[in-house]
Amino acid sequence: MYRYDEFDAAIVRERITEFSDQVARRVSGALTEDEFKPLRLMNGLYLQLHAYMLRVAIPYGTMDGRQLHRLADIARTYDKGYGHFTTRTNIQFNWPALSDIPALLSDLAEVEMHAIQTSGNCIRNVTTDVFAGCADDEIEDPRPWCEILRQWSTIHPEFSFLPRKFKIAVTGATRDRAAIRTHDVGLQIVRGEEGGTAFRVFVGGGQGRLPHIAQEIAPAVPAEDLLAYLTAILRAWNLLGRRDNIHKARIKILVASLGIDAFRAEVDRHFATLKREDLRIPEEEVARIQTYFAPPAFESLPKVSDAFDRTILADRQFSRFARNNVRRHKHPGYAAVIISLKPRGGVPGDITADQMDAVADLATEYAFDEVRAAYEQNLVLPHVKLDDVPELWRRLSALGLATPNADLVTDIIACPGLDYCSLANARSIPVAQALSERLADPEFQDRLGPVRVNMSGCINACGHHHVGHIGVLGVDRKGEEYYQITLGGSPDETAALGEIVGRSLPADEVAPAVERTLNRYLEIREEGESFLAAVRRTGVAPFRDAIYGGLDAVA
């Protein structure tokens, strides 16, 4: 795990001092809210419906126990005793007082954490595969490259005031678990010439009002040229991007309007003018950073565990947990364990301070003091001995954190919606809770297999509804909350946007409609066919009939 050097520490402390003065001036009235807004956004502070919200960066989703303990302390001291994990592996605190923000940021800095560039028109927190470094289909651990990008992009003088926000995701595996095609830039590690590290580059992805799946702009950029090529992409967009219309300012709009070939030519033009030697990543610096991500001291263990297998046979609940929440590890005798933050009737992504403390202790005891935040708004212990998984499961069960639903239909991704967000048109949380209750039967979930439900409270799509197998979007119809359903989306290597099925539904009809959709899938699926594959084979028509019961689905 990367540790701050003197430059990191100095930057964070200087920023806290600067922002503390700005907060003091806002509290005193010397700054208006409009004057304060661009300053707070660069420091991760939003003004929501009822209070300020602080978004804390968790670079590439990786924390140690000390850091998670500090997040628990912050939840107790400055908030209402809980935090909310997001799809970008950040954590949000929804109720801090403005006057407490400087002290809160100082507490974060003590454990090498901050909120810089978690909002604003800048390069945001870089995300990656939650199983980085342990996935058995991985070409190379992407986290050192994420750290290089973090260092390069933090308070970058040219890219701190972009036309709009800019998000980067990196994967080192053949299967895309980082949703790279939904980002402004997505990077996939590939083998370049002579077997060296290179990056397949995608550009122009994004969701919101005008969603797009990113397109490939380069098949294999050599690692040494990565920063130069990203600089060329950002420079092209920074110069040509729309600044007159916030809804058309994202790079996805520029790529779509120019076309990928014309945009590639523009990037190549800038790339040719750069002093690439100034942006070339020295091999020794890459090696230095990679040492921070060296594998922990794994024991030499057999591939199978008698204790693990015996517990599967003896306990049906553990068997379900092992099937759904335990993932293969590249090192024999170990596994990655998903801690679901989606209990029955719970708020997706929420976790209490006491639970954070307990997970931090479990990470220290069972997972080499490492815990990850996942795109799916869950947590992961990445390196757990198979022998230890049964006892870990018992401990998680006592904490209410052993729901065996990872990647199943109740593993719902949802934004906070109108309960918190001033931009939202509708509430997400109560609808997600209703879905969780209605679809809770574990036997039913197991029959369905993997189904991804994503829910957003407005067109900004913070719940990534566009790429849900089932997407639910809250809309405002003459002051009432309604919900539009899409089918067939996916954020992975087969990334696609979902298709709108028909008319929007009132809140109390959403869960029954989703249940009918799932039952129709069980009726029409072919042998071994997943929900997503069935939708793509048949189209949405069979599901439209199930949702609306033959009634007009267009009105």
C-alpha cells in the first residue's frame, strides 16, 4: 500500500490551511455561498438538500485498518454515526457542520487521507478493479499505475479547471470489473511490443443526461508514454470542449460530435507537439512505486481447505455465502471475501461507525491489514486464508455484514437520491429498500443468478442506471415521483446502455414490476442463460409485456 512521501504530506497540509481560511471566511459571512462554491468543490465539499456533504477520496479503493478506524471516528465525531460508500470507491459523510470541516480534514491527514479533487471540474479519484493484485485473470496489478496517475493529476496546473469533471478507471484483467468503458478515459493493461506493459485506451464514456459507451482510441500505448498520451487527450478536450453549456461540456460530447477518428487526429496532433521526454515515466520510478504494492507474505498452502469444505457441507448458510461472496485468488489457499453492504431492507452502501471499526479489526486479523472499497458499494477483504473464511463469516454474521448476495439481484447499486441530493428528482433509497425486501428470498436469488440492478434519483445517473442489467431512473412528472425502467445495460467488457422499456411507474409499482421482469426471465431463459444474455437475445418486448400486463407501455 502506498504511503505518503514529504510531497504528499506537504500538499495536503497546505491545502487544509488554505481551505480552513476559506471556511472561516464563509462562516463569518465574508464569502457568499456563490463565492465559496468553487472553493469548496475543489475540496470535496457539496451543499446538499439539508446539509453539507464531504466526499473523502479512497484512491483506487485501498485502505488499511488504521484508515478505516479513522473514518469510523469521523462518522461518530462529525456525522450521525455512519458513512456511505459510492461507486467511485469514495466515502461520503452527509451531515458535517461547515465549521468542523477543517478539523475533520486534519484528522484525515493524520492517516494519509484527504478530500482533494473528489468534486469540481478536475481529474477525479482514479478507480480500479477491486480484486487488483489478487485476481487470477490479471495481466498485471493496475494499482501502481493508478498511484502514478494520482500523483500526476493532483492539483495539475493545466487540468484543475476543465470544462467538466474527468474520471479515469484502470483494469489489469481480461474481465472488466472497473467499468472502464463508462469513464471519460478507461485504461486496460495489455502486452505491448516485446511483451512490455502497454495500455489499451478508451475515451468518451460517461453517463448522465447523454450517456455514451467509451470508444477505443489507441490499442497499445507504451507505459512510458502513458502520461504524455493522457495529456494530449485532456489538452484536446480542454481546448475544444464546450464551456457554454454544462450539459454538453463532458468529453463524451466532444468525442461524439467530432467522431472518434477526428478526435484521435486531434489527440495525435497534440501528442506530437509534447516534449515526451519530460512526461516519460522513468522505469526506476515505476519500480519504486510497484514495491509499495508487492504481495503480502503469503504462506505456502494447498489449493483446497478441509476446514472450508467441511463448513460448506455442514452449514447451508455458509455454503451460500461461500458461493456468492467468496472469490478465487491467484495465490493457492487464499480467497477474496466480499462484505455486502446490502442487508435486507438496508440502504445500499451505508455502514455504521461500529461496523467500520469491526471490519478494520477483521482486516488486520485476517487480510494483512487491507480492505478495499468496491464499485458495487461493498467492501472486500482481498487476501484471506481459505482456512479462516468460516470463522470470518461467523464474525461478519454477528455484525450484520454477511448477507450472501454479491452480484445477485439484491446487491443493488443506488445513489442517495432525493433524501439527500439537491439535484435529484426522486428518492432512490425507499425504492431500493422495497426491492430488497420483495426479492429477499435467497432461493429465488440463487435461481436467478447474476442480475445487476442500478438505481438513480435523477438523470445525472450517480447510480449508473444506464448500465444496469435492470436500470431504474427517478423522474419528476408534474411534481410526483415516477421511475423509468431500462433493460440490457452492462458496465463490463460487453458494456452497453440499457433500453427504455416503456412508461414510467409510480414508486409502489417498481418492485412488483421488477419481480415480474425476473419471473419472465425464468420462464423464457435457455439452458445456462444469464438474465443479461436473455434480454440481449429476445430484446425487451417479452419483458415489457410482463411489466405492463398488456397495458399501454408508452404513455
